[in-house]
Amino acid sequence: MSENYSQEEIDIAFEMFVKGAQKVVSDWRGEQFPNLGDKILSVNEGRKYWKVVVRDGLNQSVFGFVRKSDGAIFKSADWKSPYTKGKTAIRGYVTDHSGGMEAVTPYGIVYVR
């Protein structure tokens, strides 16, 4: 569970989370498909969530969502919203000791925790 962090601390942790997730994706892509271009992560900012999008050429999909208020990490339910149902909806926090990297795979946020 997340401690009480300031919004500035959550914002900085989120930036580090996106950089770390990009490294995971890039390293995996470089090992598995060295002749293909890199997948690029970008952020779409909403009212309650940051949506992390992965782009591969002209294709794009949702990598995951992070709640702005506390840094909670969610897998996506669909293009527009995170999966928030049940006790296991939160996959981690960007403020965790690992920076939320335990919730990251080369394909997106972990499916089950």
C-alpha cells in the first residue's frame, strides 16, 4: 500500500517509472528482435489517470494506467480505462521500493499479481 506522498513526489516517481518501463521494453525488443525498430512509450494525461501508450510504428496500444492521486498502477481494461475491479486491481505503486518495476513486463502491466 502507498504511503502519504506529495503530488510532486508521485509525479517524479511516475517519470522514473515510465523511463524504467521504456528500458524494460527496449531491452527485451533489442534481445528478441534486434532488426526491428524500438517500441516507444508515451503518456496521455487524463483527469484521474496517466495512460501509458506503447507505439510500434503505426500501431499503438495501452501499456497501462497510473492513478495520479497516489501512483497506483493498473493494467488496462480497454483503450479508455484501467481495470479497477477486485482486490487485485492495483498491481503496485510508482512510489514502491522498486519504483513500480515489479508490475512491468515487456508487454505491459502484469496480468495477475
